[in-house]
Amino acid sequence: MLPNLQTAGLPVSVGLLLVCAVVIGIVGTRLTRVVDELADRTGIGEAMAGAILLGMATSLSGIVLSVTAAWEAKPELAMSNALGGIAVQTLFLTVADLALRRVNLEHASASIGNLMQGTLVLCLLALIMVGAFAPNVTLWSIHPVTPLLLVGYLYGLRVIAKGQREAMWLPTLTRETREDAPAKQAKTRTLTSLWVQFMIMAAILGFSGWLLEASASEIASRTWLSEAAVGVLMTAVVTSLPELVTSVAAVRRGALTLAVGGIIGGNAFDTLFVAASDVAYREGSIYHHASSSVLLWVALSILMTAVLLMGLLRREKHGLGRIGFESVTLIGLYFAGVAMVLTRSELG
């Protein structure tokens, strides 16, 4: 915690949050270009690059915030930041969908890798829900679900990688389908310089997350908003800005698989926020300190991910307002959840 924020007042805390938002947004934009080029140079493909490189790097600010909050015995802020981030990042796909005017994003970005990543997100979110209702048993204050989340994530990545290499299912290619092909200008920079740039920008995002935790805690203590509301409506949105910026930037660069893979892959990695927070939380199982508002966002994230998968499978070319049915549904679900959290916060 930054000590000066406790006496600086609410305006300073809000100002710090806004500054971090700008920094995260700018760095996120540049990060997309580096990851897209790394995907081409390393040969791992846009879907896996989105899941591993882009998903992890853009999530650093969020995981630092959640771990710091858990260490300071603020489990509600830690959990709501992680799970609220998954929901808002899924919502951001509707913005990327709007940026692709000629056809719906879910149609053009058809990929077995993205479908498998979405399924992995569902499994990990369901495991978090199981942890909240499982017996409250811990070893060194760590719940058994925590290592299961990590093992499930790593095993899921292995299954996805194998599924892409030995695909038993392939999307029907249409005129609008954009395949994952290396860019012609992918060798303008050395591989070493790309990795250095990647690590520097990832470090900046992580430091921004540490600053955000300080401002978020002060905002929660000085306003009527609960920690869950601050986590869902403020920190989750701010720490998810890289996903918004990178997904739109990827669409404009024509890296459609990367745009969707970055969001879904980031969501899968974001479930590990909860595992890391449980390790940092020293007062028992963090799953059993989750409020009803936090569990609401677990369920909502599962529902939103399922709707997204339906859109990727259906592959509607055009829909209401030039976006697919799933994008319209995602918007409705997210803002319904926001209304419920605000109502609970005000009544609480």
C-alpha cells in the first residue's frame, strides 16, 4: 500500500487510477504488435500466442492487484477484480466485433484453438465455483482447488496445442474467414529485441497493477461502494484495458484469430488470479470468503463464455447492428450483472 494515499484524499486516488488506465492502454496497444510478430517468428500461431503471450502479459496488472489485495486481507477485492475482469474482457469482444465492419468477428475468426480455449475457461470457472462450496479444508492456508486450477490450466494448454496440430475438426472456410498466416513484414526486428520489448512492457503492466490496488482500496474505503463493486466496476475494467486495446488493434491489423484468442486466452489465465490470491491470502481459503456478489460474477462469466462459444460455433455472418446475436446477448448480460452488484452494494 502506498502510505501517502491514505492522507491524500479521494481525488488523488481517482487520479492515480486514471493515470494507470492511460498507461495500461498505451502499453497494451504496442504490446499487440510485438506479440503478433512473435507469433509469426516463433511459429506458435496467433491462437496460442493470444492465449500464452498476449493473455498473460495483458493480465499482469490484474494479477498483481489481486495478489496484493489478498495479501492485505481483502479477499473480496482480489476475487472481484479477477472474475470481473473475465466478464468485462468477454464484453470487449463486442467492441472488436464492431471494429470489423464487413462481417461478424465470430464468423471470420473461426478457429479450433479458440473454441478449445473457451471450453478450458468454462472448466476453470466451474472449478472455482466448486471450491466455494467444497469443504473448507486447507494446507498451509491453501485450498486443494488452487493446485487443481494450475494443473488444469497447464494441461488444458497442452490439449489445445495438440488439438491444433492434429485437428479432428476444422471450420468451413468462407470468403470472410481470415486464416492465421505469417505477416510478410514479420522479420523487420530481431527475435531478441522482440522478447526484450515484450518483457519491458509486461513489467510496466505489472507495476501499474500494484499502483491500482492502492487507489482501489482508498476508493472503497472513502465511498459507499463495496470492495466487490470497486473490483468489478473499476479495477477489473482498468486492468482489462489492454485486452480492449489489443483486440481492436489486432482486428485492424487483420489478426482476427489473435483478437479472439487474446481475450479467451486472457480469461483462462485470469482464473489463475484466484489461485494466486488463495496462496497470498493467509487467513484460510479465499474461496470460502467470497461474497454472493463474487459468486454472481463466477456464474455470469460462465454464462457469457457459453454464449460466446455458441457464437463461434454458429458463425453468423451478420446480425443486429452489424454484430452477432451473441454480442447483443453479452452486452445485456454484463450490464444486468452491473446493476445487480450496484444494488447489492447500495443495500449493503
